[in-house]
Amino acid sequence: MDRCVDAHEIELTPLPLEADDILAGRPVAAARTLGELGGTEFGLWALTAGTVRDVEADEIFVVLEGDATVRFETGESIELTPGAVVRLHAGERTEWEVRSPLRKLYVAVG
């Protein structure tokens, strides 16, 4: 990564979504690893409108743009809007309902 990038403008690489994980709409995922810091990866991730399920990595992220809800199999849910800082734990099963394109800056282990 350069010393400074525009997190809203940097181009991301499309990621495949498993058909079984798409619950509604036609969402498209994309990401770009920006680098490592002390062996921990950081980068940008985005998802267009729709609903998908996922199994999480050990991660913390900051929502840069978008409007979404992430639901956990425990019944907990979190509203995602710009500025939200969220902690995910490895192995958690989630459902992401994205109403407007979501973009986040993440820091993830492993």
C-alpha cells in the first residue's frame, strides 16, 4: 500500500459468493488487501445490496459507507452505518442484509 489511499475510491477485486450463501437479491462482494501490520492483514471489503450468509474470521472493522444489518445465529443483530466499529469472532455464523452498498475497512487475523 502507498502511504495514503482513498478508501472510497480504491478499486476492489470481485470475490465469488457461493450460490447457497445468497439468500436474497444479487449481491456482489469485492475486497482488496492493503497490507499487513505485525502479521495482521488489513484491507477493504464491500458488498452490494442483497442478503448473504457467512462464517466469520477473527476481525474488527469500521463501516465507511452503506446501510446494513448483520445478524448472528445467537439472535443478536447489529445495525451497520458509517462509523460503526464492529468486532467479529472466528467461526461466528452471520447473515448480512445490505440495503445500500456497504464498504468497510477491516483488520483480520489468519
